[in-house]
Amino acid sequence: MFQFIIILGVVLLLVILFTLFRISRLVSVVKGSDKKVASTSNKVNAALFMVFLIGGFGFFFWYSWTYFDDYNLPVASDHGVWTDTLFWVTMAVTGIVFIITNVLLFWFSYAYQHKDGVKAKFYPDNVKLELLWTVVPAIVLAGLVFTGLQAWNDITSAASEDAEIVEIMGYQFAWGVRYPGVKDNALGEYNYQLIDAVNQFGMDLKDKNSYDDFMPIEMHIPKGKEVLLKIRARDVLHSVFLPHFRVKMDAVPGMPTHFKFTATKSTQDMREELGDPEFDYFVTCTEICGKGHFSMKLKLVVDEPADFEKWKSEQPTWLKLNPDYLSKVPEEKRELAKIKAGIVEGDENNLKASI
């Protein structure tokens, strides 16, 4: 700490000395000195423009090449391939324009620095040039916007009838997931007014579809089958982010959202691809939602279809784990609730008829 204070003091001293030097030079100009005070510093500033241009772009390209694999994660979903393609096309278009405009900006600052006896050219307007740099960017940007809109419409459109439905809810500071039971494959209704310390999803036990719903401690999805994420938030704004699947959607209180995708690589596939036996997918939050935002992570496992079905069949229903809530089930549906929840063994034929 003491060494840092010394270094900081030296830097501040140099800044003060440089400022005093500049003030003295400017004062001499104000007094009408014939001495050409701007010549040297002007050349230095012009040269620094080129140094910054070369150094900045050099660092930019070196960093992008060296750490490319760290920020370009392997894609593990169908739509993620198309999303990546759109991203890199956009990066190419905007990147080329960025490089050209900045090279010209810094080069012009160097090449057309102040020189005695040289007068700047007055170039008021050029209609053709203005049309060119207005129409061409408009066409290019329209193309990027409409292709992006097509991808957006695809991932937010209605899911297929056999899609695997998973409800995910964000709350400070964790994620909860709810699955429809294997007996009816339909999520029960919910009511936010029913949320309490145990019924965190606000499940409405008047709805018979809720009796076999279950809430595991980790999220599982099948490989190769469409998954529909039903997303909501219980308190503040959150954001569901699955980087390897290129999934990102805000979880907004009072406004359910959704996202559909198909995983193409199981957890084991990705472990083998990366050579990392400890690899796991995670759901994270990318919306700063409070002091515990950093801890909002939920493990996600991508199973082979047969393994996923086996996992689902082994999950206890929420009502079975919380039998006290049977008292909130309407009396005429209580027997059905016990059967669907697995609290008692029942006649499967009667159960199917009831459903």
C-alpha cells in the first residue's frame, strides 16, 4: 500500500509539472510572443495519434486472437448455430466499417496537422456522397435487422405439441424449476397470491394438472428434443442465460416470457468435446438484481432421451413432498390429487378417466 502511494505521488507530481509547463507556454502566446510555441507539441500530438492507432489495433487483434476460445463458447443448440452466424456477420460488417473509419480518423489527424502557410480546404457539401453514405448503411442495417427478427420470431413462436415444457422462475437469489408430471404432461395453473415459503411457484391446487407437478433441485432437459422454457420472476427483474445454448431471455415480474430451443449436445458429449470430466452446464442471471446476483446459478443437465425419461419418472411430486397442502385441494378432487401425486396407489384406468 505504501509503495502504491509513492507511485501515485510521483505520477501526480509529473502531471503538475507538465501542467505548469503548458501554462507557461500558453501565457507566452497570450502575451504575443513571436516564438512558435505550438510547432513541437503539435507534431508530438500528431505522432501520438499514429502510436495510439497502431498500438490500439495491435492490442485489439492480439487479444481477440489469443482469448478467442474463452469468449466464444462451443454451441450446443440448433438455433445457436444460426444465432452465431448472424452475430459474426454483424461483427464483420460493423468491424470493417469501424476499422476503416478509425484508420481514416487517426491518419487524417496526423497527415493534416497544422503547418504554417497551409490552408484547409473548404468542402461544404456533396449530395451524391451524402446519399451514398445514407442509403448504403440503411440497406445493410435493414438486412441485419430483418434476419435478426426472423431468428427472434423463430425462438419465440409457439412450440411443437410434443415439446418438453419447463417452467423456470427467478427470485432473489436463486432459480426454481417446475415440470409437468408424467401422468398428464401439463403444467398446473398458478396464482401469485398463493405464493408462500413452501409453495414458491404459487401453484393453484384447484387445478388438477398441478397435482403431479414436481420441482427438482437441478434442471434436466433431453438432448435432441424441443424444450419450451416458460419464464417468470417472483420479485425483481432477472434474466435467464444459458451461454452454450445461446439462450437469453429476461424474467419480468408480472409478464411471463418464453424461449424454445433444442439441445444438440448432452452434458457427457460436451465433457468429451472439451476434455473436461467436471464440465457442467449452468443457468445464470445476467440482470443485476441485488447483492446476491452473483450467486444465481442453477446446474443444468442435458440427458440422452431415455435417461431423461427415467429421471422424470423417479422425481417425487411436489404434493407428495408437502402432503399438508392436501387440505387446500377441493374435497371432491382430493382422492384424484392423492393418486396423481403418488401419495396412494390408485386404479390407473380411473385416473386416466379423471384426467
